[in-house]
Amino acid sequence: MLKTIKIIGPAYPYRGGIATTNERLAQEFASMGFDVEMETFIIQYPSFLFPGKTQYNEKPAPENLNIKRTINSINPLNWLKVGRRIAREKPDLVIIRYWLPFLAPCLGTIAGLIRKNKHSVVICLADNVIPHEHRPGDRLLTNYFMQRIDGLIAMSQSVLKDGNSFRKNLPQGFCPHPIFDNYGKKLSFELAKQKLKLDPNIRYLLFFGFIRDYKGLDLLISAFADERLRKFPVKLLVAGEYYSSPEPYLKLIKDNNLEDFIELRTDFIPDDEVNLYFSAADMVVQPYKSATQSGVTQIGYHFNKPMLVTNVGGLSEIIPDGKIGYVVEPNNLEIANALVDFYENDRIIKFESNIIEEKKKFSWANMANTFLSVYNKIKNPE
């Protein structure tokens, strides 16, 4: 009988959406009566490989979670020690978060050692099987990891498809990314703008999250230069830390004379300020050039925000076009057309009312039950 669960991956004191998701999933399992323990990194990335300012969360640790820092991603002796120890502990279910081939040797070695106890079931929760930003050796490294797990759960069909390219008969499950419901309450437009010191007479479109080239901020800036948008009292609010060079974006803003129409808040946004940015915005815009799924959409759902996404990866699986927002091709003209339609036809009330019903399918219980279903499939094959 399944009683003990161990989650391996980013968690406090590491920051970011993957850590937040792992912690929220652990809380869900605990609420269902399971004994849950999390193991995270002593060293996650060497500093020279980390593109942001810091890997760490300065806020207090989440309450009621058992989090241990044990894993050194660059020390093979540590992988052996951790893997053998967890194998001896014999947790019933081990969930390993996978998103980057760099971590495949570490996580794959640990997974392989755990499975040697012939008791623990190792299931991967994959953000990406093939990363957005390709590097030599990605497939080789990912294959090492994929051969050492018992099952795979993905949050988009495109990731499941990628997983099948490594192991066709691997037990698997699909569960859309649950809604992030741990970022506080939605505030009024007026109060959120006041707290962020934004112009109360301006409406805002939000680009949120780490700024990486594949996320298409350049497409959005070019779209926002469309002259049709100047007739509306609207600005673009960019909230998130640069994980790639800021220079191309700043040049694009200058070349299009958009300095007065784009508000840049390009420091890391702490968890207790996330609700301010989403509450202040009319719509969340994700102009990605490639994607699998995105936690940003699930924050948008929590705050009942209309969303624009591009037709890449699994984003269109989550946002019904014309019902709660827009699904457009990743080019600046289509993005601009949607933004103009949103304001010209005052779609916000219609979209927001539809979101309330649509978001019911994205529960954390659904994700937890997906793991239990795959676990049972592995333990009791037909």
C-alpha cells in the first residue's frame, strides 16, 4: 500500500516556478494523508551556469514541509551516496522533477540506484524532455535519465510525445499544469496599480516571468509598436528578471520609440508581489517562440485573467481561443491584431466570466491522482 512519497527536485531555499510547483504538490499529497519528504540541492547549478542574479529565495521557508538539502548536481560521489541512502529508506513512490539535460547524470544515477531496491517506484514529472534551448549532447544525456525511471507524467501532450521518442512503452500520464493558488488574493485594478506605483489612468498588458529569448518578448515589443494601439490608454508591463542579454530588447524599445509605452520591472518578482502584477493587468501575454507548458498561464487562471498565447508546444491545449483569450501564431502582426481586438471590442468581461468555469479542470488533486494512477499501473500491470 502506498504510504511514503519522496519528491526530488528544486524546493526551498531555491526560488522559481519549478520549486513552487514541487512544494505545492507536496502539500497536496500531505493533505491526502501521505507521508511526504522533499530532497533538494546543496548545489543546483554552478554559479557560472546560472543566468540570473541569485538562485535563492530570501523569504521564509514554506510551513509544514519536510525539505532536506542533500544533492550536489556536480559531484558523482554525492549521487552515489544519495541514491544508495534513498534505496535503503524504501519510499513507496519517488517523484523526480526533470527539466534540463545538465541534471540528467545526477538525477539518472540517483534514480537508477533507488530502483535497485525492487520496491520504490520512480516517476518523472517532466517540464521538458527536449529543452527549448538546444545544446550538443542533450539527447544523449536525456536518454541516460529516461532509461532509469519507471514512469513519466507530463503537463503537455508535446512533452509526452518527446518522451515516447526515448521509450515507447513507458507507463505515462498526462495532467495539465495545476493552477498556482498560492500567490495570494486578487486585488482591484486600482489598489494593485497604487501599490506598484503605476499610472491609475492607464491599462496594462502583462508579460511576466524570467526573460529568455525563446519567450518572444521581442515579438511582443514589435507588436506593441503597432500604431493602432496608440489610440488606447494602454502600456506594456514587463515584470521579470533578464535571463538573457537585455540589450536587444532595450534597443528594440528605443528604435520603436516605445520608452513611454513600456514599463520595465526587470528584477526578480518575489512571491508576495505576484498578485500585484496580475491584479493590475487586463490580460497576460505569452508570445513564446517555443514552449511545452507554462506556469504563468496557471497563475493567470488563478487571478481570472484573460491570456494571449502563441500556437507553440502545449500552450494552445490550455487556452481555448476566443473563449478566455487568444491563440495566435508567433509573429508580431497576429499578436498586434489580437491586442487591438481585445481593446476595440472590450473583450475583458466576456473572457473573465468564461475563465471561472474553464479553470475548474486544473486542480492539484487531479495531478496527485494522476501520479497515483500511474503508480498503480506500474505496480499492477495488466
